[in-house]
Amino acid sequence: MNQPIAHATLIATHQRAQADAAHKSALIKAAAKKGPSAIQAAVETAARAAKRRDSYAKKLGDLGVADR
């Protein structure tokens, strides 16, 4: 895979991860009505999504590609 395509793919993956992390964070508010165990599960899921987003951001930074 050549570099521009690889960078574009990584940028697209990072953008999807950003959207997913935002969505999972919003689910915490919805889970608040369902009790403490639902809140805990939503928090853990949101944390994993944020970690995945940060991982892609680091990979982009290592390549010197700025996310738009």
C-alpha cells in the first residue's frame, strides 16, 4: 500500500474512532436511568473507545500526519 493511501486510511479510521468515542460517551447519560451497573458498563466501553481513538491519533502523530 502506498503512503498517501495508507495515511488516508489511517485518517478515516481515526475519524471513525473519534465519532465512536463521542457516541459511547453520550451513552453514559442514557445509561444513568438504568442503574449503577449499566453506568459502569457504559463508562468502561467509553474508556475503551477513547483509548482506541487516542491510539490512532498517536499513530497519525508518529507519521507526521495532522488530522483535519
